Amino acid sequence: MSAQEPILVPAERNLPLVKDPQTLAKMVIREGKPFKESALACGYTESIAIRGLKALMVYSKPVAEAVRKETEGMISLDRLKPLAVKRLHDEIVNPKSSLGMKAIELAGRFKENDWFVRNAEMSIGVFAQLGEAGTVIDASAGVIPSEE
């Protein structure tokens, strides 16, 4: 006998057997609950719960539409950017993380931060300036000019 509470279908809980695709999609996608448990709680039969979400989406257009709407609601750039910045921050702050330098590089590319020079000509200009400061040595002459 397992220590877990048995999964009761709605009929065993004295609940109406009304199929609810929106609640099923919410439980599976947003809350991360197992499909079988969610399907039974939402009024679907055990045979449908055993077959899986993919099979139910092929069989039922309302479920497919509810899953599509729930998935679209979770994926938006306005919601993803703060999550990405938070994860980058966690990588940067963690001294044991091997991905800290990559996280710094990625965080520096955000337009709000602008930590890095993106202009490729700038680095060439720096090297050209450094080259002009010293004397030019002709390697083919075999003689180093004296400094005056």
C-alpha cells in the first residue's frame, strides 16, 4: 500500500463529470501537474488519461485550442526578458558558476547596459594608434636604428 493518497476520479469525489479543457490545459501547462492526474480531475475517463495529451489533442478540438491558448499566454517577450535577466544575474553573482563570463557578455549586449564597444573599427583604430607611437623597424635591414 503506498503512502500517497489515491487519485480519485470526479465520480468518486461526488463531483459532476463535466469535461473542462481550459482547466486541463492550465493544470498541465502552467501548474506542471501530470496529465493523467489532471485529466481525471477535469472529468475525463481513465482511458483518455492513459493515452496522453497528444492523443487527446488529436481527438478533441476544444482541448487543442485550450492548450494553444495557454501556451501562447505564457510565451511573450515582455514576460521572458525579466526571467532571462534574472537568470543571467544569478549566473554572474554565483562565483562557482562556470558560465559567469558568458552571462556577463550576454548581459552586456542588452541596450540598457551597453557594456561593450560593438564597433569593429574602434579596436582597429586603437591598434593603429599604438603602432604609430613607436619607431618603425625594418626587419630586412638587419640593423636596429639607434634611439636619439
